[in-house]
Amino acid sequence: MFDKSQLMRGTLEGCILKIISLEVTYGYEIMEKLAVYGFEDVREGTIYPLLVRLEKKNLIYSEFRPSPLGPSRKYYFITDEGVETLNSFEMYWNSVSKSVNKILRLGEI
């Protein structure tokens, strides 16, 4: 059986960077947006370690802000280095997905 964990981790990092690049957001909201786009199986136990890793790599940073619905939330922002990494991810993803799709279509008429 195909082990999708490594592929999923790198893909999710790129997707999370994209989401954060569009607006300042918090972990649960990131998880909800991923689910809307087809990552329904992604749970908090996956998202939060990825956010910690992205922060350690200086691709994002966070700060606590008051929440209208209770305790403060940790909001995430993308760094300049994160934008550069996202741009690289997008270029690489487009190239790789094009190549993989060509190979997977081998033998089709």
C-alpha cells in the first residue's frame, strides 16, 4: 500500500502557507479551509505540528489576539521567507503534477 504521509506533509505545508498568505488566520480555521478543499481527513494532530515546524523554519510567525468568542487565539502570519517558499512550492508543484499526470495517463487512448 502507498504510504502517503510524506507526500501529504509537504503538500499540506504548501497549502497552509497559501492559506496564511491570503489572510491572517488561526489553526482551527486553517483546518476548516483545508476540509473545504478536499482535505477532510486532516485533523488538529496533523495541523498544529506543521504550524510549529513552519514557525521554526521562519516561514510563518504567530501572535495571540483576543477572540470574540472566548480566550485569545494564536493567529498566524506569513514571513517574507514564507512567501518565497510558497512561490517555490507552487512552481515545483505545477511542474511535478504535470509530469506525474502525464505518466499516470500512459497507456490511455
